[in-house]
Amino acid sequence: MSSIAVPFYQRRHKHFDQSYRNIQTRYILEEYAARKAASRQAAYYESSGLGKTTCRLCARRARTLAHETMQESRKRSHEQKSHASDEKRIRFASELAALEKEIHTARHHAREHLDRLAVQRMVEENMALERHIIEETISRAPEILVRLRSHTVWEKMSVSLCFTVQGFPTPVVQWYKNEELISPASDPTKYRIESKYGVHVLHINRADFDDSATYSAVATNVHGQASTNCAVIVRRFREEGEPHPAAIMPFHLPPSYEVCFTHIDVQFLEKFGVTFATEGETLTLKCSMLITPELKRLRPRAEWYRDDVLIKDSKWTKLYFGEGQAALSFTHLNKDDEGLYTLRMVSRGGISECSAYLFVRDADALIAGAPGAPMDVKCHDANRDYVIVTWKPPNTTSQSPVIGYFVDKCEVGLENWVQCNDAPVKICKYPVTGLYEGRSYIFRVRAVNSAGISRPSRPSEPVAALDPVDLERTQTVHVDEGRKIVISKDDLEGDVQIPGPPTNVHASEISKTYVVLSWDPPVPRGREPLTYFIEKSMVGSGSWQRVNAQVAVKSPRYAVFDLAEGKPYVFRVLSANKHGISDPSEITEPIQPQDTIVLPSAPGQVVATRNTKTSVVVQWDKPKHEEDLYGYYVDYSVVGSNHWEPSNHKPIKYNRFVVHGLETGEQYVFRVKAANAVGLSENSQESEAVTVQAALTCPSYPHGITLLNCDGHSMTLGWKAPTYSGGSPILGYYMDKREANHQNWHEVNSSLITRTIYTVNAFYEFKVAAANLVGIGQPSDPSEHFKCKAWTMPEPG
């Protein structure tokens, strides 16, 4: 029987385990075992002859022996059971000990693994920090060490152009042929580009005469770019029987009949029209054309302009021209992309162009009622630890007015944006301080109103925290190929121990919340790096307070905040190096923090006139105070709805705008507001209601006046109809004439000429004007001087 106590919830269970069987059942089993043993013993006695004994003594001895045997067997059985229970208990204890040892070992291994991971993570973080610090110390703009070399090769030979560049981050290299980007994917059998260990190679396979060109390579990283170029001349082997070069061609040889085209005609087949899109979308403006003649070596140049500003390949815009099609693709639209787009095809024969307006609506706000995103974020006056960020305010037609802006900065190469100002700034200009010298930054802006915060604007272009004056104080002298000497003015000025005070301390920016001070470094400044300390004093207080007591300023610019509104201040600046601090500079004139830019006044009278079936021309008078204006916003509303919609989402600079996307036959009213750095003006008065219908205008001028026949007494003239009829059929033409070398024009016909051919009994130069229901259009250009002399040749077909 086991010595282990049975739990209370197992005491009534008769078959839980062998050691916990019922006592009565155990006794029955023991009695059955004893009887079986006795029967075996009796059978033994009988077989041995003891059973035949009739002696009581022998029988008693036999019973005693049987009882002892039974007791012994019972005792042996009990010992076996106890031994089995002890073995089971020992086995359980050993298994438990082994399990505990295994758990202890697993915990030890887990703890060692966690410690190893923690150490590895710490090492990786330290290595990443050290790598970042090292990368910042070695970051520099691309520099060409070995430049491209010009080659002259024979036709069918291969040529390799190679150069070496260094810079960090590793520069990206692009190859150009006659200012056109080389793409190996377009002709893999011709070009192959390799880049390894700073050496960049362009392989030109089996060069032909068309490969004679100027090749250039441009290396670019976030800190700048560098370029090098060379010329490749492919000569053709002159076989027997081929003519000599033109320079030594004998005069008796016949001239070449090869035609040299100097005029390329570009005819647009499909033009892009007025386009409406939303922020965040992708879009492509396409234009297909017919180029005559289409030559491989002589093609027109496709140029895209937005508001007369040339567009180049960038992160946001991609250009394509080829196979009779020009395209401009936008990878991620933003309100900065709104404007008038013009495609100009420039050739030797002139310029052909087409234009249309692109409207970019605000994306859905993250918070209902929040304003649209600001736009056109730019950086100005960058220095070692300071830059001024400007932007343009969004149009708030149906939202509540903007109460301020948040400016965010991000170091180039990282993705963590840091908010620069704790409280919203109210004007569209903010000086950002605390930059690290030598690092590049990008900035974005978010607008705030009573409903919430807008989406962020498009990030600005990267700007480096460097002092531009340092570049002026150094001069690079190129000794020979790949070698140069850098001379600094600091070395020429000699040793300067304690620097002199700064000069020309003045306020370059004045606002209600801050004042930006600017000054000139001391001359001479010496070799040691300079830092500056700024002190302020309220006029009449007689005490000076150091503004930047904790951190010294490295730039000759500083934005002073926390100024009492309406109180005048004076400032002075001290320069310092490792040897000591200079005397204070001259004290500035009293400067009072106040907004120098005021909110613009509302524009004047607004006039809307019909244009096309879906557009209206809106004109207005400029406001009385139009200084520092960013532009104007135009809103429209259906008469009687009192619901206003924005027409343009980016300020326009002119006081005339064509509002597109209107419904034909509807009546609309329009209003205008001006925008500057402070915000938006009050709305102008509403225009008179105008119905959207196509307007009628005078026709354009006829062209191509030609002499068709002359018999000596009269001349028959012909011309081409105007390109634009003015929205109404052309009723006829009026012709004027004048003698050669005379000033005055005279009418030829008093009634309309219904055809484009007319016979005149005179010899003059002529001009023709077309007329429709609206009136008479502009006259054509004067024709050539036609002399009334009979033709002696047959009439041309």
C-alpha cells in the first residue's frame, strides 16, 4: 500500500490507482491468494504421501507450516508492493529532478541569448550612430578626379569613355549625347554602362558616323553635381572610287545632289486640353505630332513650360519625346503643379507650341473642415545653422480661416520629421534655427484652423547648412590634370588672437514675434573658427541681456524671439574664438517688433464675360495696396445657390483669369481675393451674373495672298481663309490696295467679296480682311508687290 495521502477529491474513486483500491477488495484478493497457495500445498502433500497421515500432530504441523507459508507469501507480496511503490517514487523524483535541470538549463540558455541580442542591438545602434557621424564628416559634393578624354576612331570600331568621380553619398551618374540622355535599354547593342569603384565607363559598340557627337557625364548627389564632357569623332574610310572630301574636291566633279533640310515643319495632331486632377494622383499630358522631314540626326527639341518656367526631369516630373509624341508625366500631383502648361517644339524653322491649363484640387482633408495644404515651400538666406522658410497660403473658400502654420524639418537621408515651432506662426515666413553645419535639410508646412491641421505641403528642395561667404574666402587653383591647390584668405590674413567686433549689425527681418539680426564678420577674422553672442536691451532699461547664453551662433544671422510687443529694443553682437571674446559691436538703432507687411485690401470691380461653352473670362481691378502680393484666388457660385467653389487652387499673378469647368447655360457670379504673406484679403464684391455661352468675336486675318493671273490690264488674286472664324460663319472679305512706296491704303471693293478670288484692274500691293456677324477682323499682312504685266507663259494648273 502506498504511503502517499489521497486528495479529498479522489477518496471515493475506487479505481484511480492500484495503491488506492478499496480495503475490502484488497482483503478478498489476499484471501483468494492464500486459499490458492493452500490448495497448492495440499496437492503437494498428497503427491508426496503426507496426506495419508492420520496423525493429528502431523496435521497440526502441516497447518502451521501452511499458515507460515501463507504469512510469508503475504509478507513477500507486501514487500514487493512497497518496493514497487518506492521504485515509482524514486523514478518520479529522478524525472522531476531531470525536468528541473532541463528547465534551469533552458532558462540559462534563454538568458544568455537575450543578453547576446541586447549586446548585439547595442553594438548595431552604436555602429549606426558612428556610421552616421562618419558619413556626415566625409559628406561632400561630387568631384571629378579624372575627366573624359576626346577620341577619334574609325568607323565600325568600338570606343570606351571613362572618368573617375568621388563624393559622398555615392554620386549618381547619367550620360548624355548632345544634351540628350543616353538610355542603354533603348539600344542595348549600341551602349553599355559600367560603374565600379568610382570609375564610370560608357562603351559604344561598333561606332558609326551618327555617333560623332559631344558626350557628357553628370554626377549628382544631395550636396551638388559635377560634369565633364568630351568629343567623339568617327571617321569613314574612303575606298577607291569614292569622291574626295568637299574641301579638296576638284571643280570638274558634279556637285552632290543630297538635300540639306534647314526647315522642320511640326504639325500637332492631338493636343492636350484643360485638365482637372486631384492632389496625390498621377497624370500624363500628351501631345502627338507629325514632323516633316523626320530625320534621325536632326530633330526638333521638345520643351515644357509651366507659367513660362522651363520644366526639367525631377522626382515629381518625367519628360519623354520620341516616335512622334511628347509627354509630361507627374508621379505625385500637388497644388504646386497647377498652372498654364506650354509645349514648345523648337527647330531651325521656328517654334510651334500649344498650351492648356492644369487645375489641381485639394485632396480630402484628414479632418473634416481642415484647410488645404500650403504650397510653394522655399528656403532663403541659408547659413551654418539658420535658414528662412517661406510658403504660400491655401485658398479657404468653404473652410474656416487659417489661424497659423507649423513648420517641419527633416534631415536628408532620414525619414523623421521634427516640428520647428511650438505655437502656430501666423505669417507665411519663419526663421528656422538650430541646424547642424554641413548637413542638408528639407522642410514642409502644415496649415491650422479651428477644425484641425491640414495635410503637409510638398517638401522643399534640399538646402545645406553652409555659409556662402566661406566659398568666397577660398580660391581653388588647378595645377594640372587632377591636382589643385586651395588657398584661403584666412591664411593670408595672418594670426589673429582675439577677434575684432562684428560690423554692420542691422535687422534684416522684422515681425511681431521675432527680429532677424544680420551682421558682417570682423576683418581680419583669422584662421580660428568664429562664434557670436547676441545681447539685447529694452530702450530705457539700461541693462543688457545675452540672448544665446547657452549655445553660440556660428552664422552671421540670428532670429531673436520672445520680444515684448510694442516695445523698442537695441542689439549688439560680440565675436569669439578659442582665444577670447571681442568687444561689443556698435549698438543698432531702436527696433520695434511689428508686422511690416499688412493684410492686402480687397480687389476692385470684378467683370465676367463670355468665352466658350464651358469657360468665362474674369477680370478685376487690382487692390490699392498690391505690394508683396503672392497673387489672387477666384471663386464662383451658381446664381441663387450661395455655395462658393474655388476656381484656382494656386495664386495667380495676373488680374485676368479664364475660369473653366462651368456648365453651359448656367448663370454664375464671381468674386476675387488677394493673398500675401499675412493671409487672404476680404472678398471683393460679386460680379454681375453671366450666362455660360460661346462668345462671338471678329474673325482672324486671312493669309497667303497670291497672284493667280495677269493679262496686262487686270490681276486675279487669291488668298486663304482665316484660321479662326470668330464663332460665326464668314460673310465675305474686304480688300485694300496701295501703290508701291506709298503710305495710304484705299478700298478696292465697297460690297463684300464672297469668294477668296478677286480680279483687280491695277498694279499694287494688297491686304485682305474677313468679316462675320460681329464685324471686320484684323487685316492680313501686305502682299508682295504685284506688277500688272501680261503673262507670256500659259496659265499654271
